[in-house]
Amino acid sequence: MGNIWHLAFPMSISSLLMALPTTLDMFWMGKLGVAALASVGIVQSLRMAIISPIIGLSVGG
């Protein structure tokens, strides 16, 4: 179980740090209105669609 924790902990921190900018963007854009908040959600989906294959190739390649 210790080996799994050594792998899972850094990956969890990495995922948290990757989500942090979007969370902060949503917090600030939420004050501007629903349309601004929706735009952050749409852009986040596009961002992850671009970044995920790159991360997968760099880790698995």
C-alpha cells in the first residue's frame, strides 16, 4: 500500500495544481455573470482536450 501512496500523492497534487487556475478563473468570472462563467467552462473543456493527449504521450511515450 505504501508504494501506491508514493505514486498517488504526487499525481493528486499535480491534478489539484492543474485545476487551480480554472477554479480561480471561475471564481472571478462568476462575479461578471452567467455568460462569463459559461465561457470559462467551455474553454476549460477545450484546454483539457488539448492538454490530455500531450500529457498521455509524454508519460506513456
